[in-house]
Amino acid sequence: MLAAVAAKTEAGRTAPGGGGAEAGPGLWALGGVTLRDWGPVRHRNPVLLHLSPIPPDPQPADALQCPGGLQPQADATNFHNQLWNVLTGRAFNNTYLFYGGYRAGPESSSAYSIRLAYLLSPLACLLLSFCGILRRMVKGLPQKLFLGQDYRSPLSAKVFSSWDFCIRGQEAAVIKKHEISNEFKVELEEGRRFQMVQEQTRAQRACHLLTYLRVNTLNGLLVGGAISAIFWATKYSQDNKEEPLFVLLQYLPPGVIALVNSLGPLLFVFLVQLEKYPPNTEVNLTLIWCVVLKLASLGMFSFSLGQTMLCIGRNKTSCESHGYNVCDYQCWENSVGEELYKLSTFNFLLMVAFAFLVTLPRRLLVERFSGRFWAWLDREEFLVPKNVLDIVAGQTVTWMGLFYCPLLPLLNSVFIFLTFYIKKYTLLRNSKASPRRFRASSSTFFFQLVLILGLLLATVPLAYVVSSIHSSWDCGLFTNYSAPWQVVPDLVELRLPPIGQHALHYLGSHAFSFPLLILLSLVLTVCVSQSQANARAIQGLRKQLLWQVREKWHLVEDLSRLLPESGLGDSVGPESLYSRSSRQRSFCPGTPGPRSPGSPGSPRSPKFSPSHVDPTCRFRFPSSAEQ
């Protein structure tokens, strides 16, 4: 059967005229460059399911006149080195790694739809990721609300309660000692900077404000220049696909992104240090600018791909009929998947090369030679925030490629597994601790927030593509649909009974949206009221805690006065005994003392009376009369 079909297609190619229905050009699923609709043969024989072309749009392909004809896809055999095929993704162009490797016939009444599964799987993955990140973010909120934004635990509490007495191993004890030492260094440095800020004059504060504006302006210009370089690198790489150096141009956008993300944090650290902030604030500001740079670079990379392939913001003749640049990209989903595949692969290879070709030789040279230059060079600083942001950026790229490269999460999981052990070796053998301290516990919420921003950056373009962009007529599962989301209403109409269809139409109508909006408003009002009540309760508990602390101090003062007086009891007259016995010294927790903020301002009774004692108080100092 395969030989017969191949012979028939070859005869169609070499037939005179070549423009009829039987002699027209044919499109092979693997390595083909032209188009022909012989879908009925494919549907009659399931063996040809993955070897045959996908039926095109009803609009004929020859209605669009491209300059020079359709650009052929580069064949794997044309490359001199097969390794480049793996690095660029061309070797997997027709496999299940990319969007174009998934094919299916027309929808039927079967219970399972591969199109619906392919469409809803990325959306479900993004939704589950959002719920998981949000759950981890909410875990840290109650403690922050209770402690407040400017809460700082005293050093005495850290001195007496920081050690973990469950530690038994020597290595764990050394790590805990270093952790406590770093915490003390951060506290003392922040206290010193806070004292310097309090002692500043108006002129010094004005100079600091000018420095702040100048530094942040420079940081903004750096980010703008970085994203402009990424945009032009991506545009140049896509516009010069037929150049002899196309293999090197394939990795031009990932290389520029990696260069920007490597040099940007170094410049941010240098500029932020000019503002003379406390260490924790300095690290946080540097992280914020690094996050802006990474997310802006990925966003500009996505926009440049959309402008080149989908003609977003451009007027091009080849985009008018199909909604994308059909002359240069017959399967634009595969092209986007290849770009994200190259970006993820390049980041991993760059990390491996930097670990074994830069960090390791640097450590060996520093240990081998001595001198002022080698002492200045020293080992590389291992920056925890930078490495965490690199992982976050890699996860964002994975989310962006869920639709175009479905197996990219599996590939990224392998990369993360190998990255962990390579980073562990680099940290323990080749690096040194950074002198800039930061609070890892307070930065966890910040990193989760960055993950949320990365998730939104990946979700917005995907939602726009799924709902509004026409799919490729040359490959994939949605060739006969104006947009991938169109498969959902078609399947609803095909498989659901009329009652279910009416229910779904009602859920999507304005008649349901208004009651839902009112219900959500009521729920939001209840949640806000509950949150305000909890905030008031927290403030009351904090005041009560403060009263208890003050009461303990009053008790300590009374006890310090009572002990010397009890030693002079023989020489003291009855008046002093009554005056001493008239004081009520309560040990009741939560009960305001005689001079507590919550105690009434009534004067003390000159004589002791048992009726003045609070019956709910079980503990108090015994007076001399009771003894």
C-alpha cells in the first residue's frame, strides 16, 4: 500500500502540466515541502496516519502568490553535522516533541478526543501551577500579618532562642552556627545603617534622593537597551534564514538573552550599591531589577516571534489570507517550539560550560598560584538569588512552550535534575560564600511572586494564540479550525445532549454573569469584613502581649523592692507593713497590673483589705499581715 501510494504521488509530480487535481504537487509528512490533499486515502488506511499529510484549509494554497514560492523546510540530511540538528530541534521536527507531530482524523462520536486533550492539557497544567504557587504564597501571609511589615525580633531573643537543641551531628551544628552568625551580621549592619539614616541632614537626604533617581534611571535605560537588543537579534535571526551562517544565527537570540542576563545583574549590583542602602534592601532592589530584566527579555522575545511569524503589528500580504506568515513559516507552531527548545537547551549548555570551563579552572588557578592578582581574583561567589532566578526563568520558558513543545517539561525536568548536582559540586568545591547577606526566609514570598509573574507572562500569549490566531494549514491537529479553541464548541455541539448544551450556553451568557457577579461581590465583602475583623483581633492580641510584658517588668520592680524591705522587717513600724501590704501584686496573665496601660487610674488603698483582691487571680505575693 505504501509503495502504491508513493508511486502514485511520484507520477503526479512528474505528470505534464502538474497543475491538475491528480498531477498537482504532493506533501509528505516527513520532509515535504509542497501541499496536496489526499486525506481520504489516509482516513481509509490507519497505517498512513502519521505518514500522510493533514487536509488543508478549504482555501487553495495556490491562491496566495509568495515571492519565490513557499520556503522549503531544511532537510536534516543537508547539515554537515548531525549534532546541530539535535541542538536546533530540526531532528525532532516530526516527532511528538513538537506540535506538528500530532495528527488526527475528523472528529467522530468516540468518547476520547485527542484535539480536546491536547488543547486542555496545557491550560490545566497552567491552572494547577497557579493554584500550587498561590497556596505556597498564602502560607506565609498569616505570619507577616501578625508580625507586621516593620517587625524586627530583638537580638536577645535570637541569642537565647536561636539554637536548635535537636542537632546532634557536627556538620549540622557548624551549618547552624554559620546561619546564626550571618543573622547577627545582618541585624547589626541594618541597625548601623538605620542609625546613619536617622543622623542625616536635609542636604544629605536631598543628595540621596538625587542619587536614587539617577541610579534608577540608569537601571531603566539598561533594561530598555537589553530588550531592544533581544528584539533586533530575534528579528535578524528570523529574517536571514537562508544565510550560510544560519546554524550560528539559530542561537543568536538565546545567546543575546544569556549575555543580557549575565551582565545585567553585575551592573545592577554596582549601581544599587551607590545608594548605600541596608544589606537586605540592597539585595531586594537588585533582585527586583534582575526580575524586571529577565521577564522583560522573555516578553520581548515572545513579541518579536509573534511579530515575525504572526505579523503582529505588521502589514504583510502573506498574513492576510491565513492570519500568519504562510510564505516563510508553513508550520509556525513548530517554529515557535524550536525557538523555545533552543532557549532552554542553550541555557543548560551554558550553565554546564560555565561550571566546568570557567569556575573550575578559576579555582585551580587560584589554588595553584599566589600573588596580588590571584588574591583579587579569588573563587567565584555563589549567589543564591541569582541561581534561584535562573531556575524561575527556565520554568517560565517551560510554561511558554507547553502548547508548541508538549514534551518540553520532561526535557526541563532532566535539565533541572542535572543542574542540581552540577550546582552542588560548584558550590562545595569551586565557590565561596557571598559577603552580601540576605534573609532567605523573607525572600521566599518574593520568589513565589516572581513565579506568579512568570506564569502570567506565559499564559497571556498562549490565551491569545489559542483564542484568536489561525492554526497552520500544513501541520498539527487544528488545521481545519479558524482557532484551536473552536474545537470546544464543535465538540459540545457534537457530543453533548441538548440539555447540556443549553446549560453551557446559559453559563456563558449575560443572564448568568450578572448573578455570578453579585454572588462574588457578596463573597468578597464577607472576606474583606472577616479580614478586617482578624486584623483588629491581631492588634488587640499585640496590645495584650505588650501589656503582659510591661506587667512582668512591674512585677520584677516590685520584687526588687520587696526583697530588701523584707530584710529590714524588725526595724520597720506597722505603718510600713500596711503600706507594703496594701499593694496588690497580680501574677494573672493578661490582667493589667497597677501601672499597666489597661489598669484603672484609681489611687491605691492605704490599708490592706482582702475584699480588694480579685477573686479570679490565683497567684499573688503574700503580705506581711497574712504571714
